[in-house]
Amino acid sequence: MRFPNLLASLRDEKGLSIMSLAEALGMDSATYIEIELGRKKPDFGISERLEEFFGVPVDDLLLPTPRKRSLWQLMEPSILE
């Protein structure tokens, strides 16, 4: 699921309007709308607030769902020896 769709689903699950969620996150509703529509990417601070509010790790919000790789999985095996 793409980030904007996931964000909208999480908001809907909590029964929140765009305005109320933006207020709860301490941000302008116009900025939040741009993020939920996928026109703008959240900065680090907003990402942290989303993570705390929804209780979902920011990686799960922002990274593609099928296969997430940790930094350790991306390293060359020789580096880890």
C-alpha cells in the first residue's frame, strides 16, 4: 500500500477528519492534505509525530511493503566477518 493510502486508512480507522488529525499532529491542515495526497513528503519531524500518533514504525509507513531490507541485509558479507 502506498504511503498516502496507508495514511488515509490509518486516519479513517481512528475516525478522524483531516482537520482534527492535522491539529493533533500540530501542523497546518493544508500541509497535511498535501502529504496525504502524496504531493508532499513528510519531513523527519512530521514522520516522528505520525509514528507516535499511530503507533506504527515510520519505516512501515514510508517504505514499500513487500520486502523491507535492513541495513545489515544490504551489507556485503565480507564486511560482517
